[in-house]
Amino acid sequence: MTKPAASAPSLSVAASLSKPQSATLEELEEEEQEDKFDINISITNPEKIGDGMNAYMAYKVSTQTTLPMFRSKAFTVRRRFSDFLGLYEKLSEKHGPNGYIVPPPPEKSILGMTKVKVGKEDPSSAEFVERRRAALERYLQRVVCHPSLLQDPDVREFLERDELPRAVNTQALSGAGFLKMINKATDAVSKMTIKMNESDVWFEEKLQEVESADQQFRKIHGLVDSLVGHRKELSLNTAGFAKSVAMLGSSEDNTALSRALSQLAEVEDKMEQLHQEQASNDSFCFAELLADYIRLLGAVRGSFDQRMKAWQRWQDAQSMLQKKRETEAKLLWANKPDKLQLAKDEITEWEAKVTQYERDFDRVSATVRKEVLRFEVLIYFFFKTLVAFTLLIKYWEAFLPEAKAIA
Amino acid sequence: MTSALDESDKEKTRSVSVDLNNDASLLIDIPDALCERDKVKFTVHTKTTLSAFQKPEFSVPRQHEDFIWLHDTLVETEDYAGLIIPPAPPKPDFESPREKMHKLGEGEATMTKEEYNKMKQELEAEYLAVFKKTVQVHEIFLQRLSSHAILSKDRNFQIFLEYDQDLSVRRKNAKEMFGGFFKNMVKTADEVIISGIKEVDDFFEQEKTFLLDYYSKIKDSTAKAEKMTRSHKNVADDYIHISATLNTLSADDSTKVEGRVASDQELKLTELLRYYMRDIQAAKDLLYRRARALADYEHSNKALDKARLKSKDVPQAEEHQQQCLQKFDKLSESGKRELTSFKGRRVVAFRKNLIEMAELEIKHAKNNVTLLQGCIDLLKSN
């Protein structure tokens, strides 16, 4: 296992858009090369199966790969939303406690799905299905790009097996349950009173960076939502204005002016349509991506929590060992030979546990550390998208005051 | 806050009317204005070669209420019944920016320093824009009067320009204001009756139909344009917040987004539409006065017939009928003149405004192409 570089790339507010240290970047790229990532997932053809409240959407999951572990180079299966949730549950149960950052699935939406079930053929339900399809695709891509998770047989089964047993107990994975779990991470860190060594300082700093990034992302997400809403409103109002100017033009008795006004109305309408499409698509995709990363940050906090749990287990074992030793001492003094033997056995047992849990903790710490570094590379690329978005904003901002001054 | 507006600025912003203030015999402008809380004090500056005035050049301070007084006295002058009285300038309205400023103050704690500063700059620009607009609209009112052959000679107008003390003594007191309000109420009721009167003149019949229809359409367009402006403002505010937040995440200066202070120049077309909406209302008022004169004339005819039947008071009735006829004829004649020149004025102003708009759009689109190209290059280089 490669050791991470001494000063790692940072999630911090101050340095987020700087490139991660090239050493780490190279290492991780190397690793990816070794694992020979050549797998591509696409999710298409959402299809409504059944009717009424028991209806569901089935999605086509197509895999293209050169990896030898799969049965062929290209294959397709059909999956429903609860199947994805079931996959997440299995992966998080198995790998979460080891400190892995298991990518979270898209959120459940009762309202969205009800509309689809009831059969409302309106643009908002089509929009909802499309959003979900895209989110599921991104989710699966993240799963298969994780070198350790890809090895999991459940993942292979999910991609390959024709019929998957229905996943139950996916209620726990709704938004509220997930949120509760990740909030424990912050509590756990605050309980950690003993600073063991400087590596813990590293973890504490990282957690703070994660929290700060989370805060900022949520704020931007709210702002982008507001922007999308206002842009829709603007588009409606401009359409209304264009119509009104057209009416004015038709009532104008000077023919040249009448023509000019009608043309103005047409141009305004066309321009706004163009801008609305473009701008709303961009901000919309950006909002979705932001939501993904907010959820991912939650998963990162979850892995910190797991490390704390491992530490706690180790500490508890140490206290238990201490108690057993005190018991032995008392028994020696009280001179009870048969109980003494039991005590000695227990001491041996707990010594072994302490060693085991210490090893576990080190292992989990190392995994979390590696995962965080890997995540920082991901975030770096996400920030590039942020840069693109900020430049787009510059363009839009530039347009508006001019439009205001002239129109 | 004071504002000395330079000539080029005024030329650019004033596009609702053209060919004003060209006659050197009477030149009026508002070079300066002071904003104190709610009240705006305008400095009205006059340069004249007319002997009617005591000095060739002078300035007086005036408040918005003084302009309203001048407008109302002109409207109530019988002799001007056949003229389109330029619409009164609307009251300076700082409500919107003031409210926003208040909200900004409350929300200061939740924003980053940069965000707060940007929003503050935005608001200050909005304040300034409202201020400039109100000065402009008051100035145009006076200039319309000064370029009108008959109205420029009005005694009250001259007092307004010259009288170097507070005009409030001459302004409407509460009772009179009430009287004005009541008169407006009666007018609306009369309008309904008037529209039923059969028009004798084709020209006026056409004008009436056209103006009524055009008025309702331009009123609608103005309202929709205002709605659109508000949406624009909302979107611009969102951009400011987003770019400020993204800036705090960025350590690398090259990716910092420049805070564009969206100068809150309101839609020029909105201004144009709003101005002509009020102007058309003034033209409608003229039609109304003429229609009332026609109604009076018809009543006087009926009264004359009745008098002849009863053989009582015939000479008075005849005289009254003559007066009504004269008044009606006078109104019709000057009304025709006024409405024709109004039409020409309107078309010219629209034309100028639309041309300016198209030119700016083209310039702007070219800028955008450059900006987008820059974005593409930057992303490719990364």
C-alpha cells in the first residue's frame, strides 16, 4: 500500500482551487492505471412497469468493459430504483466500517414518484424521471470507479445478473436516516479528548475542511436554486412583454413604427428563449452536481465516524484490559487460586483484543486517509467545473446590465 | 446627495422627447439637485432673451410639489382647454431602493464582506438611477412648456421660473386639493356619458378610437416592461450572491469573477412607454374637454329651443349658445393642431429610441462573442 505524501492536497477554503500536490496525483493515477479502469456504465430507456400505486420505473443498465472479471465485453440488465438502494445498503454495510467512502445513491422522492405512478404525462414528471436517470448513472459510475468497491461481488451481480432479488429495508436509507448517520461524525470527533499523535491533527483538520466545504456547497446550491426560479420567471415575463409590444405594434397607426415594434417583439421573444434554454440547462446541471457532492461530503464524514468507532472500540478494550488486571491483582491479594486462573485467561483474551483493535484502527485510519486523498482529487475536478460555471456567470452578468440599459 | 449631471449624460439618457430646449429665447435646465431623505430639491436654471423676465439668467430652488402646482394651474386654466397639457412629472420614488437597503442592513451578518459590498454598490447605483430619472422627468416637463408657443407665455409658468422665494404660499392648500380630487371623480363619470355623444368630425372620431385603444395597449406594455425589469433585478442579485460565494472558494486570482455592478438603468423602452402613456392620457384629457364643450353646446341648443317655445329668455339663450359654439370651435381647432403635432412627436421619439437600442444590442452582442471566446480559450488551456 502506497504511503500518502506528507503534505496532502487540501479541501480547505483557502486552497481549494490549487492543483493537488503532483506527487499524490501521480500516485493515484498510477494506481488507477494498475487497476486498468476500463468500464463504462450508461443508464437509458426509463420505462414504466405496471399501473397505479404499484407501478415503478425500470431503467436499462448497460455496461461496456474490457475487465476480465466480467462475463462479457458488453451486457445489459434492467433495474429499478430500489435495486440501486439495495446495492448501496450492501456496500455500506460491508465497506463502511472499514473506512471506505461509499458513494451515496440519489434521494428518494415520494412526490416525484407519485406523479409518475399516477400517470401524469406532464413535463415535470418527465423532468423528474430524467433527473433520476442521470443521477443513477452518475452514482453507478462512481461506484465502479472505486478500485476496492469494483471488486465486490455484489457490484458484479448488480451489473450482470438478469434477475435480482427484491431489495427490502430500503426505508432506512431515506434522507433522514442518512443525515442522522453523518451527523454522528462531528459528535464523535468532539468527544475525542486525547490527541494521540500528529496524524490525528491531520484528520481533525480534514474534517473541518469537509464541514466548511459542505457549508459553502449548501449555500451555493440554495442560491443556484433561487437563480433557476428567477430565470424561469424572467423568461415568462419577457414572453408577456413581447406579446404586449406586438399588440401595441398592431394598434400603431404609423406603418413604419408599427413594423418596427412588431419586429422588436419577435426579437425579444427569440433572444429570451435562447437564453432561457441555455442558462437554465447550465444552472440546472450544476445544481444537480452540487447536490451529488453535498451527499458525497456526507459520506466522507461517515468514514471519519467509522474511524472514531474503531478508535472507541480500541479504547474500550484497553479500559476492559485494565479492569481485568485490577481484578487479577485483587484476586492475588485475596488468594483465590481457581478464580485467579480465570482472571489470567481473561487478561490474555483482552490483550489479544487490544492488539487486534489497535491494528484495526490503524488499518481503518490508513484507509480513511487514502480515501480522503482520493476524494480530494475528485473535488479538484469538480472545482474545475465550478470555474467553468463562474466564467459563464461572468458572461451572463455582463449581458444583463446592457439589456437593462438599452431595452 | 448631490448630482451634477453633465451634458453628454443627459443627452444619452433623454430619449423620450426630442427637439426640446432648442429655442435660445428661453432655455431651461436642471443642472443640480439635492436629495434630503424624502424630499428632492431641484435647481431650476433659466437663460432667456425675453423681456418678460427681469434678468437674462437666474436659478431658483423648487420642490416636486411646486411642479405639481404649476401643472394643475395650467390644467385648470380655461384658455388652455384646447391644448395638450404636458403630463405632470411623477413623484420621486425611492421606496424600492430604500427597502432593499433596509433588508441588506438586516442581512449583513449572513453575508461575506465581499457580497455585502457588492450588494451595497448595486443599491447605490439603483439610488443614483432613480435620482437621475426623476431629475430628467422634471426637466422635460419644463422644457415641454418652454417649447410650446402658448404655454411658454403663461404667467404662472414665469412666476415658477423666476420667483425667488418659497412658492408654498401659492400652492394648493388642503381644501383646494380636495376640490381637485373631487373634480377628477366627476370627470370619470362624465367620461362615460361623453363617450356616448355622437362625434361630428371624422378626424376627432378617428383620434378618439385610436387614442383609447392605444392607451390601453401602451398601459399594458408599460406594466409588462416593469415586471420584466423586476425579474432582471432578481436574477442580477442572484448572480452577485453566487459569484461572491464562489469567490470565497477560489484561492487562485485568475479565476476570481469580477463583481459587475449591474448599473440599474431601467429599461429605456420602459421609460419611453411610461412617458407616452402619460402623454396619451393628457391627449385623452383634451378630447374629453372638447367632448364636454360639444355636450355643452348641444345642451345650449336644446335650451335655446325650449326658450323659443316658451318665448322666455331667448336672447340669453342665444348668447349662451353662441358662446358654447365658439368655445367648441376654438377647442376643435387647437385640438386638431395639438393632436397632429403630438402624433409626429411620438413617432420621432420612438424611432430615435429604437435605433439607439438596436445599436447597443449589436455592440453588446459583439462584446459577448469576445467574452465567450475568452472563456473557451481559458478552459482549453487548462
